[in-house]
Amino acid sequence: MNFDRVRLSNFKPYGDADLRLTEGVTVIHGLNGSGKSSLLEACFFALYGSTALDGTLDDVITNGEEETEVELWFTHDGASYHVERRLKTYDGRIDHQCALESIDRSDVTRDGAHAVREYITELLRMDAEAFVNCAYVRQGEVNKLINATPRERQDTIDDLLQLGKLEEYRDRAGDARLGVEDVLENRRGRLDQIGDQIAQKEAKGLHDRLNELESDLAAVTDEIDRYETQREQAEETRETAAETLSTHAEKREKLESVAETIGEIEEAIREAERERDAHRDAIAEARERIAEIETAIDDRIGDDRLDAATDEAIAERREELDDRETELREDLDDERVSAEAFRNQAANLAEKADDRAERAAEAESTATDLDDEAEAAADEADERESSIAELREEAETLRDRFATADADVSPDETADEREALRERRGEVRERIAELSAELKNARERVEEAEELLAAGKCPECGQPVDESPHASGIEEDRERVDELEAKLEAAREREDDLDDRIAELNELATAADRLDEIDETVAMLEERVDEKRAEAERKRKSAAEKHERAAELREEAEGTREVAAEKREEAEAAAARVSELEDALAAVDEAREAVAAIEERRSTIADAEAEIERRREKRESLEEVNDERRDRLADERERRDELAAAVDEDAVEEAKAKKERAEEYLDEVDEELDRLAERRTELENAIGGVNGEIRELEALRDERDEVAETVEALEGLHEETSDLEAMYGDLRAELRQRNVAELERTLNETFELVYGNDAYSHIELDGEYVLTVYQKDGEALDPEQLSGGERALFNLSLRCAIYRLLSEGIEGAAPTPPLILDEPTVFLDSGHVSRLVRLVEEMRGFGVRQILIVSHDDELVGAADELVTVEKDPRSNRSTVRREDVGELDVASLADD
């Protein structure tokens, strides 16, 4: 990334400023307080807005003005962008307008401070804080990283290299794991709760209770049917009695009418004679019917197991049938209960067998999955062993390089040998510098002497040559120049030779580092191979246990099915006995119907005999009436006898008694039927309640199965989230170690450049980003123990090393912002400034395309490719900027300024 142009209007001390920036080293020069840092702060503000400011938005608007504007043009990853920010104050508030557009891409536009800041953060892969930590060393913050705690330093570098995302992902995975744990715990609690509810309901014996209630309901229903049948019979008896009473009342009226119509006696006598003949015929017919009925009764007495067609025999037979019916119904109820119990047991056992078979299938499936996982773990172990073999082959190749190298060193000796050569090269470079300085002085003396000689004066004393005894000294200086040139050439040849040997050792050092990395990786892979082998063994063992458990469950299921089959057979046998008992009850009903038929025939015979008796009496009465007509007194007596015979008071009393008994029975039976109906309703409600509980039990079992499946799925998900959380943590730790190694490498390279000829050997950076400086005698120093100038230079080296690491990237080069140094020489003396100049030159050599430095140091000014001078008008207190031509710049004049 490069800053191409910045334009300011009423920004801090600037009224109007427009500055173009180029690649290379640009030094912003000027007096203290002239506004040099504000120029860089404007660039920073253009990118990140208010988050880039130490103060508030009010602070950036020039005093006395109401509006400010900052525009920045920059190039990033081959694309050009333009961002503009405007601030305007009104009514004590500040309106912040911001827009960004891509000059090369029409689809990239952003409006609003928040949207622009988010896009810049995404584009550069760093927010304002990361920008400061990576590329922008602000004034007074040169020691920021060294003063930070290891934890703060670790977080800063991790965030710069995007490792903070991995921690964010790990936290998300941890939150997901905790969320799954909460849901899993809730579902487990619900599963236990359902299990308790099922156990409570199963303990009630709902099916046994249902069988008892249904048996009671059947008994009550039978009782209701019996009472309703008897009620119908009582109603028929009541109606028959009422009809009989009505008939006798009509006869009384007729007798009264006969008494009143004595005058019609003769006609009555004739009618009576005819009636006597009819009665005679009817009596004959009745006797024929009686004979037929008695023959039928005699035929059925043997079939109906009656000894005789008597009331005593019929009552005894009825009692016998009632006892048989009671016995059969009790046996029938028992068999029905047994049949239902056997059916329920068979169904429960079949359900248990299916459950065990299903569990066996699940165990078998789990065992198969475990076998697959074990094979996968074994395969992964094989792959890692293959990787180990490849790494060992690579290590052997690297060791061969040491055997064939010109430098006869071992991998362990490479670093020390390279360090020794670097020290020698440093000594040679110092010697070159000394020789160069001495040669320059010698040449200047020769030139001055030649000028004096040309003017006719002695080069040593300045007196006329004729009067000077030292005119021959110039020859010695010329010889000294030749000698120094020869020595300088030899020293440079030694430097080139040392550079070649150091370059070779650099390659060997890289190979040695790779060998150490391979050794660590092989150790790690061997450990993971052992882990995977152990995991495969555990999975196989667990799979074997699951296979064994599946076999046991299948065997239990088969045994349970056999018992269920036996219970079904017992249920069928009980059902057969129920059918036999029902047939026996039907036979009892048929026998009772036969007895009722005999009794009915006997009643018919009785009625016929009674009719014969009445007709006989009627004939006799009619005969008497005819005799009475011959004799009035006899006629009156015969008429009275006839009336007495015609009205059967016993039958009337009997009919009244039957009617009263029927009515009393109907009142009683209605109460009993009401009571039985209430009992039946109670039983039906109870059966409905038990059925509801049975349905609830089945629903609970179904819910238990669903919750169990959910718990199993949640357990798998919990394991996955735990693995994911651990994976992100391991990945961040592994990448951090790689970052530590890369940062230590770049830091030591920078450190060598800066401290190559001092008493310091190297820097060590551990996995927690703790920095240690080692002296050449091996003594370890905390960076805080360095002097103020050394500490500042050390921190600049650290910041440059971090910048290099970010620009090189872990997986390849990444576009980075300009390296910005704001007054980096505050704590540096002249010697340290020279080293800073070398550090800047080295960063250019590492490919940093744009370096912006705010400084008034002459040596830094001399190292600039571009110079920007900032001046402030003391009258208007406004700053202006201008670019200088470095080639024509008089550094001394700047110092005078």
C-alpha cells in the first residue's frame, strides 16, 4: 500500500495543503511545532476517522474555522482509492460526512464514516489499533511494545497476523458447546422425568385395572338386562290383571241387567239351552286340546330333564338351571380375565422383544461405526507414519548438503560459525571504513599539497617552496595513498569472500533450522501416531463390546418372543374355554326356555280345565234356570246361583293381588335400575380414565424414545463442538509458534544489522512473546536493562521486524501500509541515528516500498529520496508544506534553520 496524495483544508494548523507522496524514503522536515506530525495524523484520520485521533473531532478543526476537509488518495494491492472526510460544526454539534470510492473499480463505493472505516479495516486486514502497532510509530510511542506486558504483546501480534479470529472462533465454539451442554442437560432431565412418570404409571397396573373395570361393567350390564327383562314381565302381568278386573266388572253389570229383565226369562231359557249345547261342544274341544298338550308335555319331560310336569319339579329344575348359570358365569368371567391377561402379557412381551431387538440393532450399528472409526484412526496413523518417513528422507537430504558443502561445519555448529564470520565481516567493514576515511584524508592532503605546489608554496608550512625544507613530503603522501588503496582493495576482497561464505552459511543455517523443525515435527507426529493407534485399539475394543452386547440383546429378544408365543397360546386356550362356557350358557338358556314352554303348556291346560269347569257349571246353571222358570222361587235361586257362579271373586282378588305386586315390583326395579345405571356410568368413566392414562403412558413412552434420540444426537454434537473448540485452540498455538519462529528470525536479522559490531549476540523470543537480549559473552538481558538510546533503537528494530513479518506473510507476501516513523530519533544520539539510517536502508532492501519519517535530524534528511519541508507562518499561525529537490539540498542550511 502507498499513500499517493493528501489534501487538507483547515485541518489543525493547515489552512490549505496539497502534497503528493512517492515510493521510497520521504522525510518530513521542519521545526518543532510546525505541524509535521499533523500531516501524518491527517492520513491516519482519513483512513480510520475518529478512532485514529487522540482527542475529539473538535480538535482537528482549525481554530476559528467551522469546517475541515481531508482527502487521501492511496494505492493498495494494485487498485487506487480516494477517501474524503468533511467535518462541519453547527449548534454545538459536528456533522461528519465521509465517502470512499475506487478509481479502478466502479463497484466499490462506501458512504458514511462507519461504512468507510469497516471497509478500510477489511481491505487492510487491520483496524486503527493494529495499524499503529504495525506500521505507524507515533511520536513518543517508540517504546510502546517493549513496555507492554508479554500478554499485551502477544495479543497485539496475534491480532496483526489474524490469529485473533481463531480465538474468536474458539470462543464461539466454546459458547456453542456450553449451549449444547445446557440443552443436553435439560433433555437429560426431561428424560429422567419421563422415566419417573412412566414408572409411576406402570406401577398402577393400568391394564389389570382396566380388565377389572370391564368385568365389573359387563356384570352390571348383565344385571341391568336381567332387571329390564323382569320389568317387562311385571308390566305384562299388571296389564293382564287390569284386563281381568275390567272383565269381571262387565259381568257384574250383565248380572244386574239379567235381574232387571226377568220378563225375558223365557227367551233366556231358550238361549240358555242353545248356550248349553255350545258349552258342551267347547268342553269337548277343550278336552281334546288338553289331551294333545299332555301328550306334548310327556314327550318333552325326558328331553328337558324333568321327572314330572309338576310345579315342584319345574321349580326344582329352574333352581338347578339358575345355579348352573351362576357357576358358568363365574367361570366365564374368570376365563375372560385370564384370556385378557394372557393377551396383555403376550403383547407386553412382544413389545419388550421388539425393544431388545431394536437396541441390538442400534448396538450393532454403533459397533460398525466404531469399527469404521478404528479403521480411520489406523489409516490416519499410517498416513502420519508415511509423513514421518518423508520428513526423515528430507532430513537425510539436508544432512547430505552439510556433507557436500564447502564449509566444513555440522548443523549445530552452523550458527556459531556464521556468527564468527559475521563478526569478522564486521571487523573488515570497520577496517574498510577506517581505510576509506584515512584514504580520503590522504587524498585531500595530496590534492592540497599539489595545489600549494602549483601555487609555489610548501604543502606542509605554506611558505614559498624555495624557503621550505619540507617540499619532499608530498611524495610520502602519494605513496601513502597508493598503500591505502591497495589495503582497501584487499579489505574489500576479504569482505566479498566473507559475504560469499556467510551466504553459504545462511543457506546451511536455514537447512539446520529445517532439520530442527523436522525433528520436532517427527516427534509430534510419532506422538500422534501412538495416540491414533491407541484410539484405534480403544475403538476396536468398544466395538467388540457392542457386538457382544448386540448378541446378548438378540438372544434376550428371542427368549422373550418364545415366552410371548406361550402366552398367546395360553390366551387362545382361555378364549376357547370362554367359547365353551358361552355355549354352555346358551344351552342353559335353551333349557330354561323349554321349562318355560312346559310351564306355559301346563298353564294352558289349567286354563282349559277351568274353562271346561265353567262351561260345565254354565250348562248346569242354564239347566237350573230352565227348572227355575218353572218355578219362580226356583228361578230366583237359580238366577242368584248363576250370578254367583258367573262372578269369580277369587279370580278378582287374585288379579288385584297380582296387580299390586306387579306395581310394587316396578317401583322397586326402577330404583334398582337407576342405581345400576349410575354404577354403569361410574364404571364407564373409570374405564375412560384408565384408557386415558394408558394413552398417556404410550405417549410418554413415545416421547421418551424421541427425547432419548435427541439426547444421543446432542451428545454427538457436544463432542463435535468440543473437538472444534480444541482444534481452534491447537491451531492458534501452532500458528503462534510459527509466528514466533518467523518473528525471531526477522528480528535477529534486523538486530544483526543494527548491533552487528556491538557486544550483543542475538535476541530470543519465546512462545509467550517474552524478549531476551543476549550479549556476546552469553549473559541474558531484559530489554529494559538497555540504555535509553539502545532501548529506543531496539524497539524500532522490533517494530520493523513485525512489519517485515506482516509484509512477508505466513503463506506469502501481503500488501502492507507505508512504514511511518514519527520523530524516531527523540531518544537517539548521533551514533544510534547512524544505525537508524542503516535500519531504514535495510527495510528498503527488504522491499518496503514507502517509508515516511518525521524528523529534523540531518543524517536522516541525507538518507531521504524525497524531502518535505513544513513551515509555520508566525503571523497567521498556519502551516504550509513544500517538496524539496534532495540533489540540490544544502543539509547544513537546514540545520541552521
